[in-house]
Amino acid sequence: MSTPETTPVVTADTEPATPDQTAPAAATAGASPAETGARLAALFPALFAGQPKPLKLRIQADIQERAPGEFSKQALSAFLRRHTGATSYLIAVSKATHRFDLDGQPAGELSDEHRQVAADELKRRRQLRDARREEELKGRRERASLLRDFERTTLTEANFCALKGVSAEQLAATLAQARAEAQEDAARGDQRPARHGRPGRPGGQDPRGRTDRPRGDRPGDRSGDRSGAARRPKAPRQA
């Protein structure tokens, strides 16, 4: 399960439980959220194994009652914050109509308000992800443009840096990143077709898939050597 980007929005799922009646087990007092989740999935697979389900309100108290001394309050709270803030959990909340108990049985209706809160948070995360992706693509385009300019320039490196307003160290790092990204694009097949005859294209193919062969090497080509079948015999002159 992924780490949430913000504080969990479905706060009703993580309301404080009543104080523990027994001391937490020493083995789980400092357990990580991942370790706590694995133990919960083993004890209550109907709720914590497989795809996330909306949790029954005050589920933490139920866990302490069913598994006394198994988890510390701190470990459970940390796990539930991460669990209910995960995108997969928010998707489940936005689509479900009921909450579920430790046995995987419906345990109360899920309010429209909580569904809407989950949907709003999912929308915010999508917008944030799209903005980051666009910013990443913008950076790649700018680095690719800098690399093209550098490869075509007749300026010295010092003058080129002055023109672009970057230091020599920044230029070297940016060019190295641009070359690595160009290789990644080529590996994914995203590279635009090269012009006819440009080096680096396998087989010397042009965008239409033809090979760069001298015109005279093609059988029947009138612009090359007219030997063999390509030469037509001249008609005899009339006496």
C-alpha cells in the first residue's frame, strides 16, 4: 500500500479508541505500519487481506478487543493513518455503500459525505499527478532543446554558457541528463523518424521504410548504370 500524500481525509475511520486495557506486546510496540498490516491481514483476512474495504467506525477498539495485547495503540494508529489515506482505500470508499467489520461483514452505511470527501481527495491527487507529469515533460523538452542547440552551435563552451545563462557544471549535468533521456525515448520507440539518409537510423531507412541505396544500384533505375536488364537495345538505323 502506498504512503498517503496528505493527512487521511476519511477521519471517521481513525477516531481514537478507548485506552488499552492491557499493555502492548513487546514484539509489536515499535512495529512499523507494514509489519502491523501484515499481522492484521493474518488475524483478520476478511477485512485486511485483498482489496481494501471501508472500515467500520472505531475499528481500532474492535481490534484491541479481539486481539488483546497484540498491538500497541501507537502501532495501530500509525497503520490506520496510512491505510485510510492510501489511494486504493479512497477509491473503495468513493464507490462503496457500507462499512465492514473484522469478519468482512457489513457494519453500517457509508455516508454520502464521506464518499464525497474521498472523491474530492482523489480528484485533487489526479490533478497534482497531472501537473507534476506536465512539469516533467516540460523539463525534458527544455533539456532536449538545449542539447540540440549545443550540438549545432559554433560558439565556445564558455560563450554558449554565457548565452544560455548557465554555469559549465550546470551545462554538463543538463546535457548528460538530456542524452540519457534521449536514449530512453529511443528505447521506447518514441523517437521521431529521422530524415532520409541521416545517420543513426538502422539500415539507413527513410521515414517511408526505404533503404539508402545508390540509385544506380537499383535494377531498372534509369539514373544509374544502365547495364544488364536495365539497358534497352537501340533500334538499327535505316539505310
